[in-house]
Amino acid sequence: MRGGAGRIGAALVALGVVVALSGCANTDPLAEQFRNGGQQNYISGDGANTVIAEVNRDAPVEFAVELADGTPLNAEDLRGSVVVVNFWYSSCPPCRLEAPELAALATEYADANVRFLGVNVYDGAPAAAAFEKTFGIPYPSVLDVETGAMRLAFAGSVPPNAVPVTLVLDAQGRVAARISGIVSEPSILRGMIDDRLAEATS
């Protein structure tokens, strides 16, 4: 009996998360609070945009993880493509503001040699899935809250606990550019991607 009640309680919590997120596409209180300079209950990136010259890039990043749907993914699977890695979680206000921009860019580059990958640093599967549905995110994410494997792999490039952070990896899997904080100007990220594509074909 107790097990059944627990399952019902868990289902109600998951449903509450879905409902709360699904109503946020047009009027998102958390995103609006951030946009209007409200109180922050999270650690955000410092807003710096960094591009790393080829000669100064570290070794390719290595990882072996599972996507949220259980599909295995390792760094070698992405080699040869430019990869955009976005660290996020569902109740992070700037993550919510930038989500439509990232979704649009992922769609824009769908036929190019570019892969997008999310790294959710806080949520379980129901909250992450509801966020992705609400904002129409077309690319997969790794749920990193339990293992921290992706944060460890990118420890030199992603400040601890700072979210959102977006990295661009070159075709060799090296961190080539970083946006620390919200992607407020999609043209900046687009330029970072295009420059890495140009490198790969030069």
C-alpha cells in the first residue's frame, strides 16, 4: 500500500513539474524576473565571451556518458563535427531565456556538420523532459546531476556551479570558444560556430 502511495505521489510531483513548465512558454515568471533584474538564487556565468586560438587549445575532451533516454554517448562519437555544449537546468532563469535561441540555432545548423548537446546539471528526467518540450529543444541532453561526469570532463572550461555556460568544440573535440552566462546575442554564438566550421574545412 505504501509503495502504491509513493508511486502516486511521485507521479503527481512529475505532473506538477510538467504543468508548471508547460505554462511558461509565453509568460515565464523566472525568465521575466531575470530579464527585469530580479533576485538571483543561482550562480550565473560572468558574461564573458572567449575564443581560444588553435595553438592554445587544450587536448580533446574525453567522456563516456548516457543521454537522458539511455543512449550511450562518448566523445569519439562527436569527433569530426563542431559541437555546441550547453550546461543548463530547468529552473535557471537565464537558461529559460536562451533556450529558444539555442533551439533555433540547432535547427538552423541541422544540415551542417554541427551537433548540439545539453548537459543538465540539476534536474531529474521529468523536469528536464518538460523543459525540452516547452521550449522545443531539438537536441539531446545528458542528465549530469548524479554522476557529474560531464562537469568533471569540462572542469577546466566550466566554472563550478556557474550556469548557463555554452562551449563550442572544434572538430577535434577541443574547447575552442566559450560563452559564460546567457546566450544573449545569437550572432556571437553563430560566429563561433561558423569559424570552427571554416577551420575544419581549411
